[in-house]
Amino acid sequence: MESQEIPKSEVIEQVYEWIYSLGALRAGLELRVWEKIAAGVDTAEKIAAQEGWNLAGVRVLLDTICALKLLTRNGERYSLVPESAYYLIPGKPTYKGGIVQHEINWEGNGKLAEAIRSGVRPVVYDATTADVVGLWIADYSRRWVYPEAYFDIDNKLWQSLEIQAQEGLRVLDLACGPAPISMALARLNPGVCITWLDWEDVLQTALKVAVGLGIANQVVLMPGDLWSVDLGSDAFDVAYLGNVTHFFSPEENTRLFRKVYSALARGGCIVVDSVVRRESAFTDTVALWLYAATATGGAYDFAEYRTMLENAGFANVRDFDQGPIKAVKP
Ligand SMILES: C[S@@+](CC[C@H](N)C(=O)[O-])C[C@H]1O[C@@H](n2cnc3c(N)ncnc32)[C@H](O)[C@@H]1O
């Protein structure tokens, strides 16, 4: 091969940058550098002197974090950027440092390869269990603190799905997390009743938000494992399943959709809003995370979801603007 035919190694160099950036982030979080700078200990000299740390090490770490745009530097002084002020100060309700530290080890420092060889997964933790509720609570920190920020987008979603906030509408938000989507609907009409299913801690966190918004009286809680909680029959007009069906296999989803089918009134609809594989060259890294963090999950395409929904009895399966999938109980 002629030397000019050898491709440049920019992509590989980019990978080095990711690797080094992760190291900087991990060390910065462990050493709580943002907290110190926020408290006015804002030069490398001051931090090193206060903590008894190596000055050259502190300086190079802070400068690397500046390159990551999570600090800025003016002369010798470092200051926070808005993202580090909100998300990287321990104790703030929007703190995400814990989940970042947790997720840095998402593939168990090399265990993913073994899981790919053997097919035995999840690798480090199972995202479908109650053990990881802390993950979801931390991941959605902005939604808990600023729910209003999402309502416009969520209202548009309901409009595009042709679902109106009618008096008496009964909505099941299954694996609701911070439940912004169903909250948006409830805010439009005090006659809308929303039922939330998720793990107890998640529901209690969401309930505090609903109290703050003055809609708690419209909320019914169904805590527990979605596989064992009884959804009843003929109990809902709409079932919204946001970002949860990609945690399960097609067979499990079909079982879940059957359960939802029974819970819906005739003419009611299910909305599946998940990671959907859209093109032949699907490049979403979340699919790999799903492989590692669930026992059976994956990113399915529209045709696969249609089969699962139809096997559960649903009809008129539609793909809305390449977004959520809606189907009707005939
Ligand atoms: C990725 S979050 C999605 C939250 C929300 N629906 C959304 O779209 O923003 C997944 C949610 O599913 C919940 N979940 C996962 N497995 C569950 C299970 N077996 N039983 C109940 N909730 C579960 C998690 O607690 C988490 O809140």
C-alpha cells in the first residue's frame, strides 16, 4: 500500500481524547474540584495548599477540565461554567456527578467483551430492577427541578399523537420516571386522571413535583415491578410507555403489551416511545448500553414493534413523525 493511501488516524486520535477526558472527569469528580472552586478556592495553588495535593497535578487536571469546557480559566483563577455549577456541585438537586461516576464503569472495565462472547448479560447492573432507581432519579435531575421546561415539547407530542386532554381521560404512564409527558396532559385539564407505575422511590420523587404543580389530586400511584403490578381491566383510555420497552426482548414486550391491552378500554390506545432503530446504519451508542445494562433489551425497528403490538391484539399501528408508535385496541 502506498503511504498516501494509508488513512489518517484522526478517528483514533479522537478516541484518545475521549479516554483522557474520561480520566479527567473521573478525577475531578473524586477530588470534588468544582465544589472547591465554587467555594472560592479557585486557583491550583490554593487547592494544592488547602488539600496538601501535588500542585503540578492539580494544575494539569484543572486545565484539562477547561479543555472539556467544564471550567474556564482567567489568569490563575478558575471559575465554573453554568453546566458545572448546576450538575457538578455535590448536594445540589441537579447534581449528576454521582451518576457520571457510576456510568463511567457501565461496561465493568472490559467485561462487555466477555458478555458479547457469551451472551450472558447484564454486565454490571440491570437497569430494570429497583436496585438502580438512584440512576433514574439522578439522570432526570433537571426534569425534577424544572418540570415546566418540558411542557411545551410534551404538549406538542400529545397534539401530534392526536390525543386531547379531555374531561375524564384516564392515562396510564407506565415506567413513568419523572412523568413529564403525562403531567403535561394533566395540567391542561383538571379532569384528566394520570396513573403512574414505577418503583416507589421514583414515584415519590415525581409526586413532589406534582404537588408543586398543584396537580397531585389528579395522580394515582401504582408502585412496584411492572411485571407484577395488576393494571386491572378496562381501566384506561391511554397507556404511555416511554423509554422502557427497549429494556426487554420482543417476547417480553408482547407480554407487556397484552397486559396493557387488557387494562385499556375498547378504542383506547397505547403509545410506545422508545429507542427505535430507524435506519440501516443505526449509530446510536445507547443500543450498546442496552446490551450491557439489560438482560434481554435492544433497539427494535418499527416493523418489529408493529409485530409485537399486533401479536398482543392491537390494530392500526402507526409511526408518528418517526417518533412514538401508537396503536389502538379495537
Ligand atoms: C429510561 S426511564 C424512562 C422514564 C420515562 N418514562 C421517560 O420516558 O422519561 C425508565 C424507567 O423505567 C422504570 N422501570 C424499569 N424497569 C422497571 C420495572 N421492572 N418495574 C417498574 N419500573 C421499571 C425505571 O425505574 C425508570 O424510571
